Amino acid sequence: MKTNQELVKIFETAKYSLKTIKTYTQQVIYLQNLLGDLDNITFSDIKNMVDSMRGSRPIRSIKLSVSALKTFYNLTRDLLAKEINLERLGIFVNETKKEYVSPERLEEIIRTETPDYGNPLEVRDYTALLTFANTGAKLNGVCKLKFDDYHINAERPFIELNTGQKSQRDVPIDNFFKVYLHCALPFWNEVLLQHGIKKPEFVFTSTYSKEPMHPRMMERILSKYGVNAKEIRNSFLAKLQKNKTNTKLIARLMGISEYNAQRPYNFIDKLGR
């Protein structure tokens, strides 16, 4: 097993920048924990590792791991390095393009993945999915949402999103989500009270903590539904564009520039997801 210092010395021989050396060393240490002794593994071991990573790690993250491993073997075992290839490992060009899930596919997921209403955590997770789908919010924005940010009794119900830049934006929600929230939020609030969390502030938390959910945990929740936050955000934008929503309104709802709001997402129809 290679130590951190041994790996640093190997990468230093290629005269990489300090940042690249540190990144590749961290990646290879992580892979070494998965694969064991790097001097004795085969291409099939690497292939099995990549297959096991799918679903639990983003494609871009897997690509970085493969790149670090290929570089390591370029410096130590040239023959194995020549075998390591993204396509041979089942990673194709389309997978590395901008993430996207069509609005139609997202609607299908929402209809078919309804929670077991006797399971509080499933209700919480489904509420998170619907919140992303109805707001197109970024990961951190949803993680830190408070009960007070859901204005479901307003004449036109909306969710108040804090952008982290001393400003906030109000995103209206559809009727289905409004009816759902009237049942789900009081239920989840009561569950937290039963677990000893008095006056819970954040919606997306665990049953034993008052702290907002960590973004990594939120990504795991979304992965149960086969999507991620970036995909849903792109889907929300595509839906607004397909409905020919005014560019200024899109920009305001999503907290982006008007230029980005009107950029055509031509890749949408090409990725059949």
C-alpha cells in the first residue's frame, strides 16, 4: 500500500502543479482504500470499482478518479495505463455533458414515486423533491429552507428563497404542491416535536438535529429518485422556456441573468432522459 508521501513523490516526477499533485494524491489514496494494493490490481478490478461507484458518485467525480488512476499507472505501470479508457469503463461522452432531466420525465417521477405516508422520512424526502421541482432552486437554497419560508396560506402561495446575497426571491407554487404542503408540513413538524425538537426552524433536517441538512445528504435523497439538484434546476428552466415565460420573469424566478434566462437549451431534446 502506498503512503501519502510515496504518492506525492510519484506525481512530482511528472512535474505537475502542487494543486494537481494534491488532488491526484487524495484520489489515489481513496481508490487504494477501495481496491487494495495498487501494484496487484487488474483492469477488471478497476471496471468493477467504476460500476460500483455509479449512482453514488457524479460522473464528473468518477472521471476525476479514473484520470488520477491512469496518471498514476502512466508513471508506474505503463501497460495497465494503456488499458484504462473511459469508454472501456462504460463512461461515454453524453454522460459528461450538462445534466438534464426533461420536465415530462420529472412529472412522471413525481407521480410514480409518492411516499409511504406512514414513514415520516419518506414524506420529508418527497417534500424536498417537490420543492426542487417547483422552485428550480440550488442545493444550498433548499437545504436551509425554514418552515416560515413556505407561505402556503397566502392568496397566491409561494416559497421564499434566500440567495445568500442579502436578497431573496419569491417563487409561486402550483396547486398540487400547495394541497400537499397543507398536509405534509404540519405532519413533519409534529414528528420533530415528538422527537424532542421544540419549535423546529429548518424543514429539511433529521429527527434528532435542529441543524439544516448537509447538501451531500440532500443529494443522496434526490439520488433515490434518479435525479440530482442541477438536473432539476435545468428542467425547471426548460419548462419555463417551453411555456414561453417572459425572460425577465425567468431571470427573477431563478436568480440568474437575462442572458442566461434566454439561452436556448438545445441539448434538451438530444439526451432522451
